[in-house]
Amino acid sequence: QVQLVESGGGSVHPGGSLRLSCVASGITFSFYSMGWYRQAPGKERELVASITSGGGINYDTSVKGRFTISRSNGQNTVYLQMNSLTPEDTAVYYCRANIRGTIIWGKGTRVTVSS
């Protein structure tokens, strides 16, 4: 059974940083693309960043230069380093795996940025 478990969310002030982690189990992690998505209150879920099995990376323009996605295949983990956070980054952040066309989601971790 494939499972994704996110952690690292919390409350920070504007300008602060957080590092999210997503641990995958039940899959050969290194084979698959992974992504971070977020859903703000009243908005649709949107892509934040993604990383392919080969290390190719894509960022939404709103986070480019502030967020960094990375992966550790040895630890079955994908990370999202978030710097210079703003209130507009407030959302529930979800990890996603694309397993040969089947999409698996984690349950999410909440990030709140406020003064």
C-alpha cells in the first residue's frame, strides 16, 4: 500500500522559513516523480513544485527563487525548503506521487504565515 506522510508545517511570521518533508512507503521511490501542491482557503489546489525521477525540477512562478524542492531516494523523502514566506503562502501543503499514471496524495500539512 502506497502511503505519503507530510510533516514540517507550522506557523511562522512573514519572512520566515519552514522545511516540509514527505516520506513515501510502499513504492520504489526513486522511480517516480514527486510534487508539492497547496490549497489555500477558498481556492483550488495548485502545483508548487515538482521533481522527476531524474531530478528535473519545475516551480510555480509565485515561489521561484524562494522555495527549493529536493529528494533523497535513500530516505524515500521529498523536501520543500520554503524561505521568505509571505501571508499568501498560507495553505495546506500536500505531497503527491505519480505512480504510472495513478496519483497518490498525502493528507497534508498546514502552513500559516501571519504577523
